[in-house]
Amino acid sequence: MAAKSLASCIFCKIIKGDIPSFKLIETEFSYSFLDIGPLSKGHALVIPKYHTEKMHELPDEYLTDVLPIAKKIALAQGVKNYNILQNNGRIAHQEVDHVHFHVIPKPLEGDQEGLVIGWPVQKLGKEEIQKVYDEIKGRL
């Protein structure tokens, strides 16, 4: 189970079996299940068994486990198009304060079913991009 757990966390309760779920795949590090408020049929969640709010706080062995599970679920959903979504923090649209990854089928063209997003592109000059690059590269 989680190396660090929050007693009131709904995902920790699902992992422990205190709340029922439609479990898909469970490993030593991860638990996956169908979302009960799906954006499309087959919308699933993959959650690490380590309780932490943001992805950068998660030990690497938990992250290593997540993407192969997401891939298996995406293939099992049987659609060609899908989204893998992971949000960090309330202003980034995270609703549950436990790291989780959505695997969301996009079976139809347009916005009828699945994830609907906007992509508000910012216009940055080359100098601004260079400055951002230098800052990030310097921290790596």
C-alpha cells in the first residue's frame, strides 16, 4: 500500500478496498479503475499507491509503473484516439489531491465525447523563449 497515506483521501480508500471500484489492473505500485464520472465510455484512472498531491513529489518507481498500465488500458479501450491527462494543483484542474492519470477514449470526431480542451497559444518572441530556455536548462 501507500508509503504515505492520507486517511481522508478517496483514492487511498479505493486502493485499500474501503470504497468499491471497477478495478482494471493492480500492481505493487499502481491501481487502475474505471472513472464513475466518465468523459467517454471506458474513461479510466491510473493511480500510484503512494499518496502525494503532485507528480514531481512521486518516487520514480511509481512513475515507471504508470505508463505501461495506461498503454494497456488505451489498447483495451479499442479506440484509435485517446488522451492521457495528468493535472497538478487546483488551478491546473486537479480535483482529487492524489496523483492520478486519466486514460480518456476519444471515439468521435469533434467535441461530442471525450476530453474537450482549449489550447490558448501564447505569442512569444525568440528572446523570450531563449530566456525561458536558459532558466529551465539551468535548473536541470
